[in-house]
Amino acid sequence: MSLGIREVDGKRDYWFAISDGKPLDRILEKRSLEYEEICHMIRSISKILGQMEEYLLNPEHLLLDPSFLYLGNRTLPRGQGHSYHETDFSKIMVCCHPAWSRDFYEQMRILMQFFINKMDHRDAHGVEAAYQMFHVTEKEYFRMDELLQIIETAQNTADEETEVAEKNPDTNLNMEQHRR
């Protein structure tokens, strides 16, 4: 996001260009969060951290509050030349400001708690993986790779279960009964 600074009467105002972005907290006012959407955002934050490292930027200058996390849109075809916009959770825009300095790890803990509170809890595997990620963020220091590993492991487990269910329809019935 680009930043603009305007000074009026000795007071500085900071402006972020968010164009089509919407704050995460506003998006989730009327809907729940899917596990896959959490995964997209964790991957995006990890990628942003990697980019910040290249420029020696301090991650404590990130504003990870859901009201400052902006999500873009993607345009999808609707048919007959029409299209619609959908929130794209893989395109997260994060504010970074040198005057802001908060413990990155604490911000991630708070963000993961927000994700869990807003999550669709009917997805048992997703909830389990989200809680595993939350427990990682409870450590004083952690690596984003630990969160990415949980995402990868959960995806592999889901893929294996899907493969087993496709091979044996009776197993699929048993898995559905087990989830309830």
C-alpha cells in the first residue's frame, strides 16, 4: 500500500491508498471465515515478511489489526459477458508504518484468536488446524514456517481422506457420521 502524509497545523495525517480493498473486520461482520481463507492470509503474511526482510524492514511496524488488513477483489465470470467481484483472501494488503511499533508475535497471537472467533466451526479439520496454529503463536517466539507446516500437514491429511473416501464410499459415510 502506498502511504501519503499530509501536515496541517502541525498535525500529521497518514493516508493509505487502499483502492478496492476492504478491511477484514468489516468483511467478516456478516459472514464467517473459512479455514482455506485463513490459510491464504497466513501464506500472504509470510510472503510479506519475506519481502520485508529483503529490505531490512522491521515486522513490528506492521499493523496486523483486522481493521488495518485490507483484502482485494477478484473478478469472476458470471456468464453472458457479465462478471462479479469476490473477496480475494490471497491478496491481503498490510499497513506498515515506522511510527507504529508493536510486538509482531503478540499481534499474530491476537490475529489468530480473531481468526478462530470468526471461523466457521463446522469444519472439524479446519478448526483443529487453526487451533494448532494458535498454539504455535502462543509461544514467545515462533517461525512463520511452523504455521505453514501446519497448513501443509492439514492439506495432506485432507487429500488423503478424500482419496480414501473416493476409493471406498462406505468410508465416506463413516467419516461424515464421525464428524457429527
